Amino acid sequence: MNTPAELTGEFWSAAAEGRLVRPVCDDCGRSFFTPRVVCPHCRSARWRYVDSVGTGTVSSHTTVYRGPDETWATPYVLGVVDVDEDWSLLTRLLVDPPDEAEPGVLIGTRVQVHFVPGHPPDTRQLPAFAPLDAVATAAVPSAAPVPTEEPS
């Protein structure tokens, strides 16, 4: 596995099925992310994708007020989720942006993975995380990007 498509193809196939997977080293047994040619812990090239439980804890977050281009609806929240199998993922958090007067308010929040469509033209299913209490009450906000209108 040497090209990005070879390294990540199985990840994207699993995401399309609504499954979160992560690389696990066959030699040291540790999880890691992002996929790499060799395990970052022991340098072994022997690893495989394994299903994740899809739950974790927010360890950091920020609100994005300016997207990559004008077609991205803002604001939205990005965060680092420490997934329960001891690996981390930078991802979209499916929450309303927190009040700026409360920095770090989401840190420690327990979250569960959901899959949302990517921003066009990339419409692959992307892992995003919502608080467990929102999952229980079905109060997960929509994550679909909202295109902005072209000025007339």
C-alpha cells in the first residue's frame, strides 16, 4: 500500500457502509490514525483496518467562521475526538457553535459517530461526532453543507 487511494480505500468503503474503522498494527497491537505505510509506534508495515466502537471524548475544539471557500456554510465546529480504542480523529462536531464566552466548553463531552455527506464535489460519507445525549434525544443538527446563493 503506497498510494493514498491504497492506504485509505478500505476506510472510505467502510464509511460508505456507516462503519468507522481505524488502522491497527498486527505487531504491536496499537491503533493509529491517519493511515500510513508503517505503524507510527513500532514501524511495522503489517497493519489492517478494524471496526471502531465509534464513541469517544472531545479533547479539543474550535469554531470555524470562514470556510475554505464561500460555498461552505459557517459557523461550524471542528474538534479532536479521542476515540475509545486509544486513537484520535480531527472531525466535524455536530453541535451548535458554543458561546465564545465559554471556551473549551465541549472538552470532555462524550460523543458518538454519525456519517454525513462531504462538501460537494466530494460527497463521500464522512465521520462526524455528536454528543451522546443528543443521540439519545435525536437532537443531532443537520451536518449537510448549505450552499450560498450566487449574487445576482
